[in-house]
Amino acid sequence: MPARRAEMAVIAQDLVSADAQATRGVLRFRAGPDTRERVAAFVAAERRCCSFLRMELREDPGALTLTVQGPAGSEPVVRELLAAFSARETAR
């Protein structure tokens, strides 16, 4: 977990916005090859430990968007995941 938190801190340096709505969260990052690689690695790791979450990573003009969707009852997990990034966004 400490290694994952450290990686989230690195990724969060490129976080532009985070929006959580119950079982769905959307994280937007500045576009860049390093950011894409890091976020893709994060998604792969999260899929192994939290397979109940659906994660979609897409490239938009000037941004990289990660959408996280969980089933009913996953609100605390989605909130915690987005909060881990958002806390670092405000700490910048």
C-alpha cells in the first residue's frame, strides 16, 4: 500500500480535476506520455485488487480521463480512491 500511495502522489501532480458522484468518479489529468504510462499502470494494479470496479482510461484533447465505476455499495471505495488523488491536488 505505501508503494501504491507513493505512485498516486506522483500521478496526482498532473491531476486537473476530480468529480465523484456516488459509485462513479472521473479524474482528469494533463495529457502526456509519462502520465498515460503511470495512470495505465495504476489502472492495471487496481483491476487486480478491486476487480469489481470498472475503469476506463481515454485520451481527450489535452487531457487524459479516468472514469471509475462501481456497483451499488461501492460508494466508500470510489470516494476513497478519488480522495487519495484530490487530497494531493489541494496540497500542490
